[in-house]
Amino acid sequence: MRLLHNPIPPPSPPLLTSFSAPKSSILPKKSSLNSHHKPLQQVVSTGVSLVLSLGLLVSAPNSIALESPSSLQSSLEVTNCRDNEAEEEVYTEVSKVVSNERIVEEAWQIVNDSFLNTSPRSWSQESWLQKKDDILSSSIQTRSKAHDIIKRMLASLGDPYTRFLSPEQFSKMARYDMTGIGVNLRDVPDGNGGSKLKVLGLLLDGPAHNAGVRQGDELISVNGVDVLGKSAFEASSLLLGPNGTSVNIMVKHGNCGPVQSINVERQSIAKTPVFYRLEQIESGSTSVGYVRLKEFNALARKDLVTAIKRLEGMGASSFVLDLRDNLGGLVQAGIEIAKLFLNEGDTVIYTVGRDPQYTRNIVAEAPPLITAPVIVLVNKSTASASEIVATALHDNCRAVLVGDKTYGKGLIQSVFELPDGSGVVVTIGKYVTPNHMDINGNGVEPDFKNFPALSEVNNRLSKCHMQQEG
């Protein structure tokens, strides 16, 4: 089972790659991050969903065994290591030949473990268990029949975002691999009150898998940089780099296996979603940095940082972040991008879900990259991760919103791969804005319909700060 956390834009409206300019002087031109300079990917270090639990990854159905506490006897540790190796071997053998019944049952199990019901239709694990018995009461003769059963099973949930993906559709999710080497990293407890980074899953036949990285390995370092204390998102950023280049990683195999140095060739297929330029407004008296972000993929945060720094160096005193027609992508990428503009301790978003890991208050941990005023352009196709960024900046008095009411998608999905290369998208959580607004199905109203004067922007942000302080 391959898991891709939180990468999914809403199924409708369709993903829009064309661009309609607003009725203002801020107009996009044919410029891109790549055309302006060498890609930021050439800088090895710099965050879903990622891969940070984001990216086309294969995970065994079993949970990953954690390293035994030091108080346990060494003989028990050795036994645990052997058990883990045996489980991996069994899974590898089973995955070579998979039955139609197993594919359907695994799809059922994913919903049973992770699905968060957000529709008026009632759902319970008891009724879901009965559905499993009904579906698997007879043999499933063909693969297409198995896929049809999964489609109907998911449709019965009444959630428009929980759906089936064919193998062809699932393969397109590779652009969300945030490491470029096909690994899924997760922070796990180390048994001593701290945490370590484990390989939760691997892209089957991907770069890391072919180089010898195994599921359950602990990541020790990237290009000589110790990752102890780093988040999965930070480590994923260290791994990311230009397609065709190599990265050296140190991994510890299993709970008590050897530490190995492995060179992995990157094979990222993500393209930069960032386009930028410097714009002169108000009769040329003011320089504004215009940045358009098309989607939240593996390169979004990295390339946005480069664009902002370069625009600031060119003299930009304020910024326009264009999120129109951006249907989302990696939720974690959206969260990390929002943090770039917020003060330390500011709330980015509240998330809730059946799994405790999805119920938390996410805050910025560092000072902002810039403190200049920000104008965020939005429209009816601004959705999901885009709405997270827009509301995080707006509710923390860092930006005004300009344009049309947003789409209104406040749910979080994960993508799980099934043993035959198909997948299921499952709603596993929802988010609430810093001002405790549930935008799902509601959308967000902008502050201005038309592009405002900078004096209006500054006045609106000043009043916002006074209201928060008062």
C-alpha cells in the first residue's frame, strides 16, 4: 500500500493551467523561475504531505516496528530485527501475485482505518464491516470487476473527494514526491523521549528502492548533514535536487542493523510552479514583487523562497501572491509556505481527524522571510492548500485578499496505493482557519473586489493589528 498524504485538489472544477488576467496593472508575463535563473533545485538544502509523508510511496500494510527501548534485552532486540526482516520478505513475495479479493479488501481496510466522515450521510464502522462481508462473500473474477466494486464502495460514503484512481491516474501523482528519490519520511518516537526519521514507504522500483534503501530504515544524514532533530519536511528538502544528480544518504537498516552509505540518483519529475517578476505601480513610484504560484508541489516552497529573495533584492517593497486558479496540491507544502510570511508562534491552521496525528494546532516556528505587505489574489478556483495560505496570511494580518470568493474546500485527503498499482483517495481530516472559520463548502470572501491602492492595503492591515491587540 503506497501512501501519499494530502496532495489532492478537488475533483471539480478541473485543474486550470490557463490564466485569466485581472482588471489591474498586475499582469503576468511570459517569465518563469527557470527562465530567470538556474533552478533553486541546484541548492541542495533549504518542506505534504508531503516526501514528508507525501509522494508516491509504497508501504506494507503492517505498521512499521519502532526501535525497542534500551531497557530491553539485546536478545529481544535481535529477535525483533529478524521478525521485521521476515515481514518484509513475506510482503515482497505476496505483492508479486495479488488476488482481486485482496485489492478490494485492502481498499475497504484503508477506509475503515482512516476515513473521516464530513457529509450529512451517517457512517459507522459497524455498517462498514457489514459491507465488507457482503462484498467478499463471493469470488471476484476479473480485475476490472474489482475496480468497479471499489468505485461503488467508495461512492456509498457520500464524499465527493473519496474516490478510486486507476493505475494511470495514480502514476501521475509522482510530481508530489518531495524528495526526488521516492521515499516517504516520518517522524517516529525513539523510545527515549525524542524522535527519529524513518522511511515509512518507498516508491517501488524508484531511485531509493533500487539503490538499496528499505522500508523501516532510519535516515541518519544527507550529504554529510546530520538530520537528528530535523523534521521530515526539512529532511525531504535536503534530499531534493536537480534531476539526474546524486545525493548521499546514511541509513540504518532496521532496528539494530548496520549503518550504510548509499548514493542515490534523483529522478524528480516535478516542474516549478512559480512565476515571478518585478512590477512598477502608482506611476512607477513603487516596486511590487509579483509571484504566481500555480500549484503546491515538491518545488513550491523552495522556488517561492528564491523568487521572493530575488524580488526583494531588486527593490520590491510589497508583494502580490497570485493564487488564482490554484486548486491546491500538497497541504504540507501550503502550510510551510504560509509559515514563510508569519511571525513565530502565529497559528497557520487547525486540523482535525480520526487519527490523533491529524488533530493539532499548527504554528510558525521561526521569524518571517519578509515583513512587507502582501496582496493575495484569489478567485473561485482558489482551493484547498491555496485557501490555507490565503486565510493564514489574512487572519494573522499579514495580507489582504483581492478578487472573488474562493472555492471552499477545507478537507484533507491522502492517497493510498493498492497492490496492483491503482489507488484510493480518502478524506482523512479537515482544517479550520486561525479565526476558527470552517471554509468547507463556504469559501472565503475577499477584502477587495478590485486591486486596491497600497495605502488602502496598509490601512486595512493596521486596523487588523489593532483589533487583534485590542
